[in-house]
Amino acid sequence: MSRKKKGGNTSPKSKVAGKEASDRGQSERQKEKNVKGGLPQNRGNSLNLIVAGLAIAGMILTVYLSITGWLNQAPVLCTEGSSCDIVQQSRWGTFLGMPTAFWGFLTYTSLLIICIKIRNPVKHWQFAWPVAMIGLLYSAYLISISIFFIQAACFYCLISFSIMTVIFALLTLKRPKKSTKLDISTYAKQTVFIAVIFVGIMHLYYSGFIDPKMGPEDPYLKGLAVHLRQNQAIVYGAYW
């Protein structure tokens, strides 16, 4: 009787079992890589697409408002004397000589570029979340001014505020996990502090502390101008 050789060929079943175990190991490692930067890859990509779509919607809205502002034309459904027109014509309707909507357009454009260009989940969040934070606080500031100070509401502003709120909420949901090297809590506090300082500087600008021309209007002169316009007054003058 011949003895069986030790270390003979591995049976096909063993090879299949080994391959399945290897595949499972690779799958687990891939899943760990996907969630290392935050949400699972498929869910993160879905949120990224939603943010990009909202950013495009915001760009369309703000570029339209910017163009109408440059052409000194009223947007659709924003008739003269309406709440929307009052807000658009107020001193908060421009910033540094540009329509306020133009700065919103730059904000939405920045978010779209980040969605397209930055693939690393952690770096993507580090760039996108502060931009959305500043945009949200600035938009909230303008909405508060329009409602409590101007006592008028612009539905275009409300739409932009809603878009930015949803973008900020999605990016907050997409934040990296604590397992990453980034200290989320410290980074968030620093971002909020910078955003509040930014909005505070803008408030000083609108209040006339930085640029006196942007300060509050003289009530007498404003009333006189309104009276002359309503009565279609014409001023004639000559010089020799």
C-alpha cells in the first residue's frame, strides 16, 4: 500500500473558500476606507450631488437678481412700491457698489466649484462648510434686517435663504467622523467665530461706521425726496 504524499494539491473547494474569504476581506477594507472620511461613499456622493444642484439653483437666482440690479430694472413680480422693491432699493441692496445678490452668486459658485474639484471628503467639508456658514449667517442677517428694520420681506431673499439653509444642513450632516485627524468641534467653533466677525464687519459697513455714505438716511431729506417724486416736481436751473 502506497502512502499519500504530504502537502498535496489543494482541493477546488478549499481554493473557492479561500478566494471568498479574500474577497470579503477586501470588501471590508474598502468599506472602512469609504466611511473613514465621513458618510458611506454612495450616500456621500448623493448628498454632494444635491448640494451641487442647490448651488446651481442659487446661482441662477442670484445672477438674475444681479443683472436686474445692474440694469436698474425690477425683477419679475417685484413691482414698484412692493415689499420686494423696498428691500431691493434699500441700502442693504448693495455691498461695495455691487448688488447684494452678486455676492450670493459668488458664494453659490464657490460651493459648486468645491463640489466638482475637491474629492477628498475631509478637505471637501473643510472648504464647503465655512462657505455655507458665512452665506447662511449673511442671508439670515439680511432677512432679519428686512423684517424687523425695513418691515418688508423680499420673497427672492427668502428663497435664497431657504436654499442656503438646506445646503448648510446637508453639509453639517456630511461632516467627517471623529475618527479622522480633524478636530471637528474646534474647527466648527473657529468657523462660527470667523463667520460672526465677518457679518459684524458688514453690519458696521451698512451702519456707516466704515463708509459714511452707507449710513442711515436723513428722515427729512428722505421724506422731501418722496414728496417731490410723488408730486412729479421738476427743478429748473441755469447758470451764466
